[in-house]
Amino acid sequence: MNPVESHLAELPLDKNLQPSIDWTIFLPSLIIVILATTLDSAAYVLASISTRNLPGDQEPSKSNRLVWAFSLAFIAVGLLMVGGLKAVQSTSIIIALPMDQDCVGPLWGRV
């Protein structure tokens, strides 16, 4: 029994109510779809920002989005290969620190 199935077995549900889904196929598929959507959204935003004079009703070129998508994927895979999950977590915190000022700064004016 895998960890997901063991956690589901501990839930206080009637055995008839538990879905008969193969969680070893469903959850990884769901995770891949969520990660792909997130990567595509990030690549779209970065391509939109990096395209000069892009009108609001037009999309950035697909080649520009593809370059950003591969760049983000290579950075993520590279960090995982170099330092594992710890390197990804540390990089995320370091990159998020400047954004904290943008998020918290306006709140200080309201206090």
C-alpha cells in the first residue's frame, strides 16, 4: 500500500464512499498538469513583459514563450540536480525577499 492509499484508509469514511481510483496514476497525472499549467502561465507573463510595444490585445510570439518555458524548466532542473530540494527552497526564499517589500510596503502606509 502506497502512502496516499494508507492516508486515505485512515480517513473516517465509509468504505463504500471511497472512490475506486488508482491513485498511483491519478495523482502524478494531476501534478504534471498543474505544473505544466503553472510553467505555461509564467512563460506567457515573462514573454509578455519582455516583448517591446506589445499591445494589450495581442499575445507574445510562441517562440518567445517557448524560450522562456525552456529557460524556467532548465533552471528548475539545474537547481534540483545541483542541490536537490534544499537548493530550490533557498533560491525561492532569496528571490521572494524583494517581493516582500512590494507586498508589505503599502500596508505600512495604512497603519
